[in-house]
Amino acid sequence: MIKKKLDDFKLSNKQPLKTVAESVILKSASEVSPKDSSKYEFLKKKKVMPSSTQRIPQTPIMPGSKRPFNKTILFFFIISILVGAYYLLSNVFLRADITITPKTKTFNIANEKFTASKKNNVPFEVMIVGDSVYKDVILTSTLNATDKAKGEITLYNGYSSKVEKIPAGSFISDEKGKTYKTDTTVSIPGYKQDKLKVIIPGQINVGITAFLAGETYNGSPTSFSINSFKGTAKYTKIYGHLKTPLTGGLVGLVYIMDDQEKMDILSNSVLFKGELLRKLNASVPAGYILYPDAVNYSYDFADKIVSKTPNLKLEIKANLSAFLVKESDFSSVIISKLLPDITKEERSEIVDPDLSLLSFNFTNKDQVINKETESFDFELTGNVVMNWKPEVGKLKDLVVGKSKEEVLSIFKDDLGISKASVTIIPFWSKKLPDKVQNINVVLQ
């Protein structure tokens, strides 16, 4: 019975069921009658969503949005950044730039005297260069010549351990049988023997003159024998060899050089000095100074010029010898002379001055330059420029970690510094960096 009533109920409700949302219609206060007011009483207790035309009284907080940043936290954050930047600039990025003007001073010296010697602190070397030049000359003077050829030979004594005396005017002959006479008396030393009993002949040089005049005696014979020893054991064991060629043998009309022609050649030979000086300069070893006036110039040609023809190509032998002074040692002498009270520490800061531009003169105007010279006196005139060069590495070690005032005081005590300036970055820092690599020193 109950089941039947339920079925009847379903069939009688053909209308679809309405939800609360569909059955409830909001009305304005004017539209709600007193009669219906009780029906909507429960809505008064709920929040009613405003219509799209109503104004929202305040900004709503959307879900998931962040709260405003706290101003106090922002302030402390900025302060922290500034403090960190100050620390980095004052410590990590601290650096200093130092500009230094080294000291320079010019000394004027006039005829300052020095002595160069191989035994003192101004050592020197001797250099000699030579060359031959040929000059075409025309001879105008003549004479009838009867000249004998002359030369020099070396006599050997392989005969005896005793001295053998050969008188002046002794006749000797060459391998071709031409006869000559010795110019002076000589004594040939006796022979010696080495450890193996091998004979080492004694020897001596002597000049010889052809027995007869004429060109046939001019030449270079190789060996000579002493005529008076012929037929004895001495003939082969006391002998001679040519040292210099035989020249000057003439007979008949010849051309000679007169005094005026000699003077012309001597005056022109000075021109060869410049060429030899250039040649000498190219050969000067490093570390030495060559003063143009520290030289001797000499030239030579035969005293007696004789020719079969008037046209002659004359050989002139020119030589230039010079004293070379060692620059480093000489610089130390100059510095000590000009700055007698200088300390060893300050001396190490001075750059060796350029002494090559000074004017040089021998104290002895007739000074001879040769390999046997042991010492000589000279004078210098001119300006000597002294330049100081402080050691950058040492300066950095002295100023590291120091205050700016201390640094300037250190530079003031250094005699090699003319003036100095210090720039520290950042500008508010009062001390230089504690690390040498953060200090930059520039020498102007």
C-alpha cells in the first residue's frame, strides 16, 4: 500500500525540482511586503554580494598577494650595503699611486786633472789602427845615381855553444853568388839544446849592403853564407836567412823627391786621420770611451824617394793610436771627485753620467801612445749631468702600510728624490696599502 502511494506521488509531480538558488529571488526593500519579510529574514544575517554597479569602499586584499615591505628593514639593508662598500674600498680595493721626480744636478768642470793608470781606478787600453794609402806624384828633380841595394838578414849559429863574432864588412853571398857586406859587427849567441838534445841555434839580425850598385841586387834571396868560413864546418852551420827585401839599388839618371814635394805630401796626409778615426771608432769595445783628442796620428813614407820615371805611386803608411778609458770605473772616479761626501747608499742611486761629451786634453802635449805606456795624465772640461734613479722596489718596502705623512717624510730624507706626491684610493684612507703589489711608483 505504501509503495503504491509513493509511485502515485512521483507521477503527480511532473514539474522538475527547484534548487534553493533557483527558488530564492532577491528583492529590494520596497518590493518585499510585510507578509514576505519573514521569508527573507535569514538573508539579513548574511553578507549580500554587491551588484556590479555598487562602489567598493576599500581595496580588497586578493588571495596570494604579498604584504607591504617594512621600511625599517629597507633602511638597515641600505646601511649594510654602504658599510660593505666602505669596507671593500678601504681594504680590498685600497691602492696608492706615488709619483716621484728624481734629483738631477749639473756640474761644470774646467781643466779637471786625472791620472789614468793600469794600476789605479782609471784603467785604460791602447788601440792602434793602421792603413796604407797611395798617392800619385810627379817628380821633377833628377840626379845620376850609383846606389847600392840594402836589406836585413838573420844570422844563425848552429856550430858552437859559444858566441861567434862576425865583424862589420864581412863578405857574405846569397844562393845565386851575389856578394854583400855586413853593416855592423855582431856576435851570434851559441846554440842551446832541449831535453831531447836537439840543437836550437842562436840568432841575431844584421843589415847588409850590396857589394856593387845597381838594380840587379834588388830582390829577395833566401839564404846566405859567410865567405870566410868556406871550406870549414862553420860554412854550413853558421848561415843566414833574409829578414827584409833588398831595395834601393840604382845606377844612372833617376828622379828624386825634393823638399817642396815632401811638404805637399805631408800637408795632405792629415786628411787620412779622419778616415782612420772612423775606423778606430767602429772597433771600440763596449764600455769604453774614445776621446777624439786622446790619439796620436803618424804617417810615414820612404826617406829617400828614387824612381826611374817621373810618375810615381807613393805609398804612405798611416797609423792612429789611442787611449780608451773604461767608462764605469771612470764614472765612479768622477762622481767621487764631484761628490766627495756621498754615501754608498746614495751612490747606488746615481746613474753613470755621460762623459763622452767632455773635452779631453793631454797634460803633456807631447804624450806618446804605445803598448808600453803604463800611465798618463789628462784634463777634462765641460758639463757633467748627474741623474739619480731611486730603487722602486726598495721605496715600496719602506712605505708599505705607512701613513701619508710618514711616506712624505721618508721621501724627504732620500737625497735622490727632488719631489714626490702620493694619491691614495679611496680618498678618505689615511694609510697606504699593506700589500706591495697595491702600491704603484712612477719615476718622472
